[in-house]
Amino acid sequence: MLRSIKEIYNYVLQAEDGEIGRCKDFLFDDEHWTVRYMVVDTGKWLLGKKVLISPISLGEPDWGSEHFPVRLTKEQIEEAPGLDEDAPFSRQHEIRWTRHYGLPYYWEGSGVWGKAGYPNALFIKKELEVMSEEIADAVETHLRSAIEVSGYHIRATDDEIGHVQDFILDDETWTIRYMVVDTRNWLPGRKVLVAPPWINSVDWAERKVSVAMTRNEVENSPEYDPSAPPTSEYEAGLSKHYGLPIERGIGTP
């Protein structure tokens, strides 16, 4: 099912032996546009320390009570390698963190989740592979904060059209299906969706996203209603309007 990322903020994370904190952010990779980690604020338990939880370790959430079960113990989480908020989360960090939890590498394989199409399948497999330190040093993680990218300006082929307000997530694969674009600067109150495959480029330094549509095409696209998740019929209409498929290679360098 498709869900708003902003709606998941502040969900409670429940380990096997107690509550660990609340969801405060997501880290997604800018190559596959897939959420790799949930950033959890541990509050009074670990004096505000933030920890990362992979979707591989998440159980089936209770959307009604806004709780996510975590298939880890509080001791495992407390003893995990620390997260330096002032430094990039490198592949070296990911390897140490992944080994600590005994999880497989999501980046080893051809699928969105390495050897699988969705994270729960990796939890079932529990296959841990070794990556050499030399390779790890040379690999960039491409991880981005969802909160940081919210607010990026969106530029069509001929003009500015708004800014990123939210992301729409597939709660099975944890891929980002759409960016929610707020066009209130020139279309008051109107929100539209743009799929990552329709992105031409992202200037991370300038905080700008360039898309493959004109301003007029966006202006006349099907309006997004935040009170309801996009249906398959809505998605088909959106794809038809732009003449672009929902599923295709992402053009972000």
C-alpha cells in the first residue's frame, strides 16, 4: 500500500522487550529511491541518542495504533555502533552496523533489496556476506535524509513549479513511489505527484530537483489529495497525462 512518509513520523518503535523510541526521519538512497533506514529518537531511554533501524528488522506495523514492531532486543540496539549526526553515514559504518545485527547486505545483488525484492525476504534469508575493507572505502552510500530533501525546489523544463513537501512510500518494498510537490507559490493549495523515474537530475548542493515535464503539464496534472493514498486508477491517469511510465530507470546521476 502507498503511504505518506510524514504520517509515519512519531510512530512508536517497539523492540522485542520494550519500547525504544519514535520515528524521526528516514534515510533513502538516491540511486534506487528506496528507504534503507528509519532514524529513531530514543528519548529518555538512551538520553536522546538516535539509532538506525533497517526495514529488514521491522515487523508488520499496527497502522491504527501507530506502532512498529522491531525484531531486535533493546540490548542489541543499545550496543549497536553509534550514529555521528555530524558526519556522513559511510559504507564502512553500514558494514559494521549490519554485522552487529547479523543482517544481509542490501547492496549485494540485482534486486532493490540485493537478492530480494522487499526487505522482509532478507530477514528470512539471514545471509551475511563479507565485503572487503578496500571495497567499502571506495563505495559511496548515496544516503539522503527525507527531512533534508523536503523543501528542495522543483524545476520543470521551462520554469520553477514548487517544492518537495512529502514522499509517498510503498510499505512493502519501502521504495519511494512519488515526491509530493507543493505548488502553492503559483497554484495556491494545489499538490501534485512526481515519480522519481521522471527526474532528470538532482543538484544536492543547490537543493534543486529538475523534472522531465513542463510547468503547464504539471499545472494540468491530476491533483493529489493528501487525505487518501493514490489508487491504481489515479496512478494510471497520472502516467497517461505525462506520457511517462511509472516504472522505469531513474535518471538521477
